[in-house]
Amino acid sequence: MKSDLCHSPDFLVDALGLDSLRSLAIIGMGKNAGKTTVLNHLLSAVRQMKRKRVVAVTSIGLDGEDEDIVTGGAKPRIYLTEGALLATACGSLDKCDAVIEILVLTGIHTATGEIAIGRMRTNGYVELAGPSIARDVATCERYCREIEEDCLFIVDGALSRKSPAGGGLTESVILVAGAANAPSLEELAIETARQVLFLTLPSVEEKENKIFSEVMEKFPDHRAIFLSQGDTTGKTIRARSLPLASVIGEGKTIADEFRKDDTALLLRGAITDNVLEYLLSDSAFVDMTLVAEDGTRFFLSDKAVRQLRQRSVELAVLSDLSLPLICVNPMRRDGTTVEREDILEAIISVVDVPVCELGPSFV
């Protein structure tokens, strides 16, 4: 997939359909991927649109701080203008240098305080400390739409085993891959290609999706749901499920419940090599579909993906994603940079999604 090195001011508007898009997640592949820079470019693009739109911004966890709490290095800050909405913990408000009017207290509590919905009354830099649970992010969007129904809701997220960052939460996602996320461009390209595979997985068939959804609604604490054919005609589907607090550490329990006539398995949570270890040791685990809630829930190595393919185990999701763009960041962890043409070429060569490098944001 080719990509131009230079972009017009309307590039992001056109590439992402910002005139009509309702929600978007910016997903980083790791620490210092460059999410905040991409977010600032996105906010700038919205401000320059002919069709004026209010943005509403939140994060999964903490973002926008001026110093990385792990490395101590300087980080770009998030700049919002008057009129924008934000969903952030009350404890982060004193880190903002703008006047913010609190409109709603959501009842969502985090380590840094209750999540509030606020409106920018002046321009300024903000620190976002948003919710970490998908349903709480959805609650924040609902409150924002009660205030500004046509707002562009943006989630600043990351690929994390702890919380979903994309599918089911937003209409589209941007993947951000930084030179800081891998020891070499070759390894970054391999990892990016794997993430694109996961983020562009198709959803399961409507009939199966409906059954999974019904079981999830009836048993919200069941994290593993098995489907099998109810009769020889294949028209009837049986479902059974396991009450698990998490799929992590429960690989053997899940494998013990697996039956050779199962046709699909939904795991609600982070699907890792360790979770699948016992299933992959069962020769009957073949010719079926392994399902996640969305593409951000797969954390599998290339080896595990190959093993699944060899067994004709297909990967699918409940909520599919639109991935219109990948942004790359040439900055390494030590502050040096790789050549932007080199990182672009490395990623473009392995994916079939438009790739760009937006450069630093000036706000």
C-alpha cells in the first residue's frame, strides 16, 4: 500500500471522514508510540474543518502528562480549545492550565477520582485520566452526546491486556506504531502487520453473534462461551459457558471444558499464548472459530497464529473495526530518530492500509 510523504491540511479530514465520523480511537502499540502527537494533529484538523464540530475527548487511563511517569522523559501535552468537551478524573483537573466548567459527575470512580464531563471555557493544555473499563467509556460517550449530540468522540487508548481500546467502543481506529516500540524497524514491521491482522478480523456470522450476545447478557460474569451444532442438520446451535473472573490463568479450565464437536469459542478478555497453551495441546482443537470481543483483545505471537492456521482454527470477533489509517512515529526511546522514509517503507511493505508520518504537532 503506497502512501505519500507529504499531506495537505485536509488529509486527516478526508482519510478518516471527520465530517461525518461519530467516534474514533487512537491506539498505540506501546509506550511512547506517538498517540498524543497524532491526537493533537487530529484536533487541529477538526478545528480547520469548514463544518464546525465539537470534539469530546477521553483516554483509557492516564494521558497528556508532561513527563512520562515511567521513563521521566518529556511528553507532548494535549491541547484543547474553547468549547471542547472532555471526560477525565477530577484529580487531573488541577494539572490542566485552562478554565474547565464541570457539567456532569458520572459516578465512575478511578484511582485519581470520579470521572467528570467538562467543557473547555478557555484554550489550554489538559491531562486526561479516563476510565479503564469499556462500559465506562461508553457511559462517558452517552453523557457527552446528551450535551453535544453531534460531537466527535475521541478515545486515546493503547493495546493493553487490561482494557479494550477499540472494537465496540468506536466506529474507527487509528493504529500508531513508533520506533520506540521495537528494537529494529524489521521487528516493528512484523509486530505492526500482526496487529493489523487482529484489528481487521471479520465478525462472526449474525446467528452466532446473536447467540453469544444473548449468553453474555444472561451471564455477564461468564468469560468463556462454547458453541456446538445441536443436530446433524447444522440448523440448531447449542451454547454453554463458564463462570470465570478472567480468562488469564484459566487456560486449563477452558481446555478441560472444550469438546471435540465445538464449532466456536468466545473468550472474553485478553487472548494470549498462555491462555491457549492447553487448547493447543489438544489434538481435537481443530476446524473451528476462536472469537474475541474485538481485535484489540488478541495478544498472540506469530508462532501461536501459525499453529492456529495449521489447525484450521479461524480468528474472528464480535465487533469488527474500521482501520482507515496507520500513523508512524520515527522517534526512538532515547530521543534520536530513524529516517521517516525508512520507517514508512518498512510498514508500507507489510500492510494493506494507508500509512503516514504526520511529523511533530505545533499547538
